[in-house]
Amino acid sequence: MIPSVVLRPGKDKAVRNRHHWIFSGAVARLPEFEDGDILAVRDAGGGFLGFGYFNRRSSILGRMLTFDESPPENALAENIIRAAALRSRLLGDSTDAYRLVNGEGDGIPGLIVDRYGPVLVIQVSTLGTERLKPLILEILEREVGAETIWEKSNLPSRKEEGLPPFDGLLRGRPVEEIVIREKDLRFIVRPAASQKTGFYLDQRSNREMVRELARGRNVLNAFCYTGGFSVAALAGGAVSAASLDASAPAVELAGRNMTLNGLDRSKNALITGDAFDVLRNHPLDYDFFILDPPAFAKRKGEVIAACRGYKDLHRIVFKGCPPASLVLTFSCSYFVDEKLFRQVIFQAAGEAGRRVRICGRHRQSPDHPVNMFHPEGDYLKGLLLHVD
């Protein structure tokens, strides 16, 4: 029999509501176990709640894998199969690159799986999932299929879990580059030499929106990474699209993505540099600004500094942009929620003395589902702004 964790009286509500996380303050009694073990979870009266894995080193003591008596191994396979079926229904054959498993959004805490054609790139962020990795790989090979499985687990959370970073080949042959498809657009992905898993798949729907809005406009794509928004803007009829990023390899790849899609490279300035410095010290001769920076707050204690950064960024753009400009701006910092993000932008607009209107609110693409019972997975928020 699997040993049981017993929760304190009145501390079982979150689990009954299918929230995956259990904090130490909710636990009345732990059995003897090794960190990373799967344990049964029971309420104060002994009622069975499900199975989860536990790690004393983590600020989140336990993460639920099932909320019933299903064996965790069976639930893992069922959730991966269910996740793959959802993407097939949502996306059809419109793309061969998408998020296949989105952590708690697909009922598998600590696991991200992104598909790039025949290549799967996984991220493992918890000790419990690390110990399940052989089973996960077996299920992925059997139920999903892939020529290559690469792991890119260079995540800060792994240190707290007692795990070192890992980046390397797990199955199949090494792949330096692969070309993926989003409808009629193509992008080069370098799984082994990239940020995150290789491409910002969560922005797919927003790239489509940019393509629809960009006709006749001069676009500045700040924090451009490999130029996804720039390609979409030019494909949509933008007059020009400048791509700005601090990473020279990313900017070089943005240029290659222009060429790959048959777009006029002369319309696309490639700028390597700090976005704040470039925006502050050069004329902003554009009328469509795309701001998609990395997370400014990766921890709760970084929120104040992050808000200062977001405000400075938007104040610079609001002060310098011409009238009737569009600004599509994002925050992927979970700890900066939408209300706070809007407040910071409100302050920046006031300090810049510009009239700013919200024309749209935007989220991650639908292949990044958020579990209704686990709102912590709702990380990306975006606003389309009009600046008079």
C-alpha cells in the first residue's frame, strides 16, 4: 500500500477543488518517504483525495497527479493522450509546432512538452517529474512518436527542487536546426541553442493578429528573439519591420527567417542591443510597437523592480511614438497580474502625458491551456493600445 499524507482539518478544500499544489502548512502528518516519492493524500478523517508526489526541499511540498483512485502511472498516460487529442482538435493541420503538454494545464505538474515537427523538446521542473521521466519518455514514444526527444531543463525552479540544470539529447539523433510551419509561414528553430524550448509558441495567435494589423505600418519589434512578430508583420503588408534584441544569435536568426519566407530584407533592420538603451537614445520613427520582454519578475520578491522596468519601458515608448501609434505589449511575469500590469501602464501614460486607449486584451495561444482550478498557470497577459 502506498503511504499516505494526511492533511489538517479544513485544509483539504483546495485539493477537493482539483488544485494541484499542497503547501507544508496544510499537512498534519507525513509518512516516511524519499523526496520525489508518490504518496496517497487523505483528509483529516482519512478520506482518500488522490495521489501526488512530494519533496521536502520545495516550497510547494506536494503536487497532485490524480484526484481519484486512478493509479498515477495510468493517469499520466491518459493525460498525455488527452493533451495530444486536444491539440489535434484545436489546431488541425494549421501548424506542426505547438505545446503538447502544458504542466498543470494538462494535469501533469512539472512537465512541459513542445512539438517541433518530428522533434519533441521537454522541460522538467520538479523532482517528482524527474523521477517519472523514464515513464514519460516511454509514453511519449508509444503514444505520440518522435524522431528526436531533447530536454532543455535550465530552469531556476530546479535548484529549489534539488536538481541541477540539464540540457541534452534523450532519444533519437541530434538535430541542430529544424524548419517549422505556421500556416504559410516558416521559422527556423534551434532546439539545442535557444531560449525556452526553441520558439515562442504561446504567441502564435498574437502573431496572426499582428499580421492582420500591420498593413501599411512601420513596425518595431522589441525583444524580438528570432523575429516571429517581424515575419508576421511583413507578411501582412507592413512597410517595414525592425527587429531589436540583446542576443546577436537571435537577431541573426530573425534575418534568416526573413529570407526563409521570401521577405525583403531591406525592409527589416536588424538591431542588436539593449532595448531600453535603443528606445531611449534613437528616434522612434514607427507607428506599431511590439513589446514582448522576458519575465521581469521570476520571483515574488522581484515585483517592485519589475513594475519599475515595465513603467520605464512604456514611458519611453509613449513619449517618443508618433500620434495614432499602436502598441502591443505583453508581460509573461506571473507575479505581475493583469490588474497590476494595467496600473503600471496607466502610470506610464500619465507621466508621458499621452492619451492611451485599450483596444484589445490578449492571452497565450490555445495550445497553452490553463486549468480552471489552477489559476497560477495563467501567466501571459497582453494589451493592444492606441496612443493619441
